[in-house]
Amino acid sequence: RCVVSASLAINKDEPSQQPLNQSGSRFFSSMPSAPPAQQISAFPSIIIGPDTISPQGSFAEAQASFLEPPMDLVEEMLDKLIELKVGIVAHYYMDVELQGILFAIKKRQMELLQSDTSGKIPKFPLVAIADSLKMGDDAVNMCSQSKVESIICLGVDFMSESVSAILGKNGFSNTPVYRATQKHIGCSLAESAEGLNYKAWLNKSAAGKSKALHVVYINTSLETKATSSSIIPT
């Protein structure tokens, strides 16, 4: 079984088991206890067994409730995806509420596929939860194997850009990629590479005698990828 948690056990009756700090003194014995209102009987966790899910604590119970969404909603959303020929790619960072329903849709599709004789159930999952690069690969498979005609991307802006670029690279440039909102969905890490400091470093490196090896992370905008590649081919 898998225990999703983090904990620290300290046996006060066995001081020899307590960690030492750099000066050699026992430091846990001098640490203050949390106020009674903040003390909990167990660290919030979800214990996952072969056939059971056991949440420990109120927070874990709230999170676990999303792992089994209403089946009528699952069926309705799967029917819509099949009818409209739409695929969904979502990043791992999505809330558990979204991941719960998306995983259930994928699971239900694969169950129906086992007994499908009509050919109506697409062979490749219409839902994928993955990292940024895999989202693009899954979108390509949705188009090539399940014949979807559009992709919904649940993630920040550069993710939808990457998905669209990967689709285009694989012959699906006419497949539209829809974002969750028209508003800007930014990422501070990706946006830090769009500043003047980074561009100045690229220009300085390109002008130098010894060229730097330059690698661009997938989690950057198309602007960053294009700009950096135009200054130092990557």
C-alpha cells in the first residue's frame, strides 16, 4: 500500500535516538510544543490500499471526496467529448477536484472500450493528465488515434503554446487549442526568462569568443524559445 503523508516520530523515552545538532546537543527536547488548538492526532494523509482509500484528517477527507465524482457527471462529460471530438490535456498542478473528474472520465472510457463493438469509443484516451511536454505528445495521439478535432488545455499560457507547437510539428497545425480562460494565466518562473537581463546575457555570450551551451526548458514561452534561438541557436 501507499501512504501519502509526511511525518516525524520522536520517542522521548529513548534520548539516544534523538538527532544531534552541530554542537552535539540534543535539540528536539528544547523545542516548544504547538498550542493545543493547533495540535492534531495525525498528519493529514491519504492511505491508498489495493481496494481502499482511507483519508486521515478533515483536510484529507475533503481531498479524497473528489476522487470518486458522481458517475452521471462522468458519463455526461465523456459523451460530450466523444460527440464534439474534443480532447483534454491537463497539467499535474490542477486541483484535485479537476483531476478527480478527469481521471474518472479516462477510466470510464477505457472500461467502455473493452466491450465496444461499434467502434464509437475512441481508442486513445480523450483525457490526459501529465507534465508540460507529455501534454503535447498526448494531444498528438488524441488527434492521430482518436481523431479529435480540437484540444482543451488546462494549464498556464506557455503550456497551451507548447501543445499547439507540438501539434503543428506533427502535422496537426489546423487543430485549435483552447485555453480555460481568455485572461492571462502566467507563470513567474517562465516570465523571468522574458526579462532584459536574460536577453543581455544571451547577447554577451553570443559576442564572446567561447560560446556557451544553451538549453531552453520546455516550461518557457514561445517568445523565450524564439528569442534565445535567434541569438544562440539551441
